[in-house]
Amino acid sequence: MKSSIVILAGGGPAPGINTVISTVAKVFLQSGYRVIGLHGGYKSLFAENPEMIEFDFAFADDIQKQGGSAIQMSRYKPKDAEFTTRFFIQNNVKLLVTIGGDDTASTANRISKFLTENNFKIQNLHVPKTIDNDLPLPEGSPTFGYYSAKDEGVRIAQTVYEDARTSGNWFVVSAMGREAGHLAFGIGAACHYPMIIIPEMFYKTTVTFDKITRLIISSMVKRKMLGIQYGAAVVSEGVFHFMTDEEIVSSGVNFTFDDHGHPELGNVSKAHIYNMLLQYKLKELKLNIKSRPVELGYELRCVRPTAFDLMYCGLLGYGVKALYDQGITGAMVTSDPAGNASPLYLRDVEDEKGKVRPRLVNMHGEKTKLVFENGMQYIGEDDYVAARY
């Protein structure tokens, strides 16, 4: 039977997935391999009847520049007991290529250990994908999809800011980012938003809705003092993941709850929550300021990749083949600005539970300090007297 490779994608969409799939498929097809795409991610990999697609060169070439993913994605996380070598044996698989974020990488790490422990000679390489930019890659290396999503987010956020100026209102924008604030920070900094709120800001204190609300109001008051009656604030959805369930439920939003009793955050608009609590506080303070919510979420995930990601994802795809030929396994594929492909071994970036550690925004980095120290507008000690009026 011809040797084959299998490609699967986990988590949520990100611009550039098809570019990676296309590049990996074409380079391995040219080397005589059979290339299989799995629909349904890990669930299909260990199912008795996996749903799959076999790539030919023409199809792989056609999807190269498209947004979305040619293979259906899934957030399914298999338990260790579900692991089996059945699919690999039946299809003579030599390489498993996983595309995804921290959860997908963490599962890839467990599978890699399973294969090694069972002395099963299959290589496993992970391509780091997420618009959240929160995988622990080398300094300066983004996750693919981040720049394309940020570009689209900036386009929308700039339009929102123009609406604020035109209508004399404020907007509260929520940007995706499950655990880290990279996307909110990148969009807010690019658009010169007067207030950016990310979870990493609260490293010396607990995150609460009241603190978020007060930061936005502080910016509103400062702008009024500057003679500007409008503005916009961007808040990362990641702040939710640093709050207790009690704090989230206390917001007054009617949540649905999962099987473990946790609020299902995916069913609600984060921007609506931020804005609703803001309006309550403004009325309490008798400040007549209108604000409206805008969610930057699913709109960003399946846009066509920009030139940066088209090139970057191509290099990552070629990097898969380069590392495979070197016999490397159990690693993320990285590519530096010069195009050099290097492995980042999953075992080196896991925590004590085997989960890949997220990369947070470095609040002490020069770029971050420059933006927060110079670009934000909020009342300080010198403004306290004037702010009363």
C-alpha cells in the first residue's frame, strides 16, 4: 500500500488553514505520498468509520488562497482511552499533521506520547494556528491567521470609530481571545482607541466587571475634558477566563450552563455584557453618554488570508515536509523571518498536566509599554478636580 499522510484541523477557523493544507498536500503528493484530509478532527481519527477526503494536486492547488477550511474542523477532545492505531494501520500512515491552537496542540502532544509508548513509528507534526496568537512560539513569531484576522478587525474597528465621531456616541468593542489579549491589543493599538482592556493588565489584581466599567468611564471623562464627546473602547473576551463563575453570573445576564455548572460564554455577546454594565453605571453616575456594543468574533475567522499569511502558511507547509524528512516528531513547526523551519517540541512547552502553555501579552515589553503609557486616555491624579465638573 502507498505510504500516506493524514491532515486534520481542530478548534476554530483561522485565515490560512487552506494555505497550509494546500502546501502540505502538494509537496507530499509530488513526493509520491497519498494525502488524506480528515473531516471532524480527532473525533474522526479514532472513529470506526472516519469521514475523509483524498486530495489530488488540482484540488489542493485550488484551495490555496481561500478562507475557511476544506476539511471540517472540530473541537472534540478524545480521552486517552479512545486512542487507537487502527486508522494509521489501515491507511499506512507515516505522518499525522495537526493544525490548531493550544487545545489541538495539547491533544497532539498526548497522541505523540501514545505512539511513542506503543513503539509505533508514525511522525506527528503540529502547525500552530489561531487568531488569538497565544501559542508559545519563539519571540516575534505569530501564529498563522493572527495578522489576517487583525487586518479585518482593524478595518471594522476603524469604521466603528468613524461612526462614533459622526454620531457623537461611544462604542464598546469586544475582540476574540480566549485566554490572551493579543487581538484586542493589536486592533486597539492600530486604531488608536483611547481605551484597551486585556486580561494581562490585571496581573496585580483580580479581574472584575466593575474595574472594566470604571476604566471605560475614566476614558469617557478624560475625553470630555479634552473636548471630545465620542470614543471607543476595546475589551478582550479573555477577561472572562480570569473571572470566577460567581463574578460572571453576578453580571445579571441570563446564562445557560454546561454539564459542569459553568456559564456557557459562547452563547452570549461579550460586547453586550460590557456595554450593558457600562450603561447601568453611567446612569448611576448621572453621566449622559450613549454607547453601543460591537462584537468582533466570527466575522474575522474565515476571511481570505492576507499576503503575510499566504506566504507564512506556505513556509509552514514546506516546513512540515522539511522536518518530516529530518525524522522529527512531537513538535510544532516554526518558521523564522528568514524562512528557516525549526521544531518546537511539544514536551518543552507543556505544563504539569501536559497542556501547552498559552503565550500572554507581555505587559513589560517595549511595544506594550509604549501603547499603554502613551496611547491611552484616562483620568489621572492631576485630573481629579477638573473631572468633578
